[in-house]
Amino acid sequence: MTDSKQLVELTVNGSPVTPDAGVGVAGLLAHLDLPDCGVAVAVDGVVRPQGRWDQPIADGAVVDVLTAVQGG
């Protein structure tokens, strides 16, 4: 039996990533084993608010995940 799971090709923080098609920000963070709090995520240069994290990320998108750092 052939696995027919659809994947998308994304660039996350400069590295190629191939999660399942239809993945949103929350799913991508889980795929990458990253926390879903204390982070900001930009998709193709536009910050995606948490209220829209369930929207699918398009194939070929460039995603930047920024984590909050304590201190100064």
C-alpha cells in the first residue's frame, strides 16, 4: 500500500520543512517540536496573529518563527 499523504514544502527559519498539507501555524509548531506560546510567527513576511493560526499555510511559503528572549 502506498502512502498518499499530501505534503507541503515550506522554508522555516531558512531551512526546508515538509509538513502535512493543510497545516496551520499551531500544527507546524507541533511538527517542529516548538512551544506555541512566547512565539511570533510570520508567513511570507506578514505576522500571523494567533487568531488565524488554524488557517493553512500555502505550499512554498517562507515562515519565520521568533521566540521571546528574557533579559536585555
